[in-house]
Amino acid sequence: MNDISLGTLSIALIVCLIVSACFNASETSMMATNRYRLRHLAARRNKGAIKAQTLLDRPDRLIGLLLVGNNAANNAAAAIATVIGVNLLGETGVAAATAIVTVIMLIFSEILPKTLAALHPERIALPAAHVLLPLLQVTYPLIWALNAVTNTVLRLFGVRPEKATDTPLSREELRTVVKEAGAIIPRKHQQMLFAVLDLEKGTVQDIMVPRAEIIGIDLDGSIAEIGEQLTACRHTRIPVYRGTIDRVVGVLHVRRLPRLLADDRKLSVEEIEAVLDEPYYVPIATPLHTQLLNFQRQRERIGLVVDEYGDLQGLVTLEDLLEEIVGEFTTDPQGISRDVLPQTDGSYLVDGSATIREINRVVKTKLPSTGPKTLNGLILETLETIPAAGTGLRLGPYTVEIVQTKGQSVKTARLRLGAGADNGDSAANHGHR
């Protein structure tokens, strides 16, 4: 063989290796590209992203095209290398040419382009889509025939490639995506996104103000008492009842009463009743994300929580729900919660009515939230008795000391994150100190 022919074959071999590398890089980049980023780029009318998305809508056809092109290039490279080896070294050149071209192909046509494509998938996939889509259209009859055979075999195993869809992200997977966003999303914003995702885990019962702690106006009281309550009231909206909180007659927007409280005019029950809003009732098991939407649809800001028997159990406000997302509304930069107060020794003074959900969020603990909804309820369930001040117990890895009791409930407790001493295998070790 003359020098010109040998040079031509060498160029053809190099071209085949480059084509093989391109197909391998395209395959890896197409499979590794972020589908959500691709959709975002397609929505912004990026032509490469639109074509890449079209190809990925039917991955069976795309893979068929890439494998046909890659195998054709590899086989052509092997054949050309064999011819070159035979002409240079005779029969012994076949083995040498095969070994050399295999090593070169493995490094420069497989490992290198695939690694590069895996590291920068979008940079390769989008330009490659401009070539692959027309190539698929040209070779469609061949690709269709090959896919018809392979898809028939796949259907025997219950797989239908034409119906392939992206699996939606689960809540936990979405949390991972937000967490790995790093500096792209500020930490505070990440916490808010996590809180939104966590709304699906909780119900109204987890955040409601218990029935015993509801502040309201009793219309059966004296006018003087009602006036004092309204003047000192810290809330914008308060329930109004007769005799007992179970007999709510409406919700009062305190800002509607300035003219009634001005000067020395005597306030009357009839005037209060005239400006009341209808009470809005909320089932106790309503998920938090559903209730947030319900508040928006009903244009309400306060709801009375009732159980399956219609009995009043508590009160929930729009502010309570928003605090689940953005944190406590407080003007004190050191204040992280009204019910959970950090101490200098590393412990926390916790109000007994504080919800387990709030404690877990503020202190980053993992107290069980599937049973009792408040710290008081969790303590009473664990001890199975009403404790006295000074009683200590273990709640998993946390130590709790009863600081103050009131009636039949725990008023204040001290929570320590360290395990402390354990006097046995039981969940609670208690006694006076």
C-alpha cells in the first residue's frame, strides 16, 4: 500500500475514533443532564434545550440512535486498524493493531469523553441535540425497526417505553435538593422552604392554643369587666361567648370598637354583638397546609378548633400558621420563642403548654410528636401520674426536670439536651430531689 493510501486510512481511523467519542459523550451527557434545569431552559426558549427535551421524551429512540452510531464508528475503526496493521506488519499486525486501537479507543473514545460529559452534561448535551435530532430524523426507519424488536421484548416484562415519564420528587428528595442548593438559597430561606414542606406532616392540633388557654370575652359578665378586658386586650381578634367558652357567639375585631370605648360612653352588650363576625370552625385533624389554604379561601384569620363530636378543643390563627414557616414574630433579636427560653447553662426553660412541634423546631430535638401534642401531655403520658416540682425524667436522650406545676398540669419544665444520669432501663426515672 502506498503512502497516500496509508495516510488516508490513518485519517479515517482518527475520524472514526472522534465520532465514537462524540456519540459516547452525547450518551452520557443526555442521561446525566438535570431534567428540571433542562425544562427551565426550554421554558426560556433555549433551542438546544428544546431539542434535547424532545429527544429525552423517547429515551428508547435516543439510545438506539446513539448505540447504532457508536457501534458503527467502533466497527469501522477496528476494520481500518486491522487493514493498517496487516499492510505494515503482515499477519502478525492483526493482533498488534487490535490491541493498540482497543487501548486508544478505551481512553480517548470512552473514558475521557464520558468523564467530561458527566462533569459538564449541559455544555455537551445542548449542542449535541442540534446534531442528534436531525440525525434521528434521517435514520428513523432503521431506529424504528430496531426499537420495534427491543420494545416488544420489554413489553413482555411489563415495560412500555412510550409511556416513560419522570418520577416526581418526593418531599424528602425535594428537601435534599434545597439543602444541596448551598449558597444559591440563603440559610433562612432554606429553613422557610423546609418548614413549608413540613406543613404536610402536622395538623391543626399540633399548633392550636388549648381550650383552657383561650382568652375571650364573656357577655354574661359585667360591662365594667368587659370594658377593662377590651382596653387591656393584646389580641386583634378574640372569641366572644356567653357563660362558657363552649357557647361562642362570634369573633370580635377589637379595632371596630374605638368609638364605643371613646369618651365616657357606656358600652352595651348589644353594641358588641352588632359588630361580631360569625365564628369559623376548623376540624382538629385538618393538615396545616390545607388549613393555610382554607384561611386564604375563607378570608379568615382565626378559627375555633373542634373535635369529631363538635366540642371546642382550641383556637388556631393565621399567625400561628405563618410562624410555622417564618418563625416567631418577635422584636427581641435574642428571643427564639415565647415558650422556649434558653438558659446560660445550656438548658431550656419550657412552658408546659408548648407544643412538641415547636420544641423540636426551636431546640432541634427529636421528641416524639405522634402521641401527645404538648410537653405537659408527653410528661404525663410518660410518668402516668401528675408529677410534683423537682421530679426528673428521661425522654429518650433528653433530661427533663419539673420546675413548676399548676393544678393537674406541668407549668414549667427544664429541658437538658445531655443524656444525664440514667438509673435504669425505663423511659422515666422520677422522684423528689
